Amino acid sequence: MCNIVSLGLWHCAMLKTQGFL
């Protein structure tokens, strides 16, 4: 899951780009 508080927006976007979400 993408948790903005824990990971940060940049990390969330990076995960989406890599297809983890």
C-alpha cells in the first residue's frame, strides 16, 4: 500500500512506476 505519511510521496510515485502498486 502507498502510505504518504510513512514512505513519502516520492517513494509512492516510484513504487507506482515500478509496478509495486
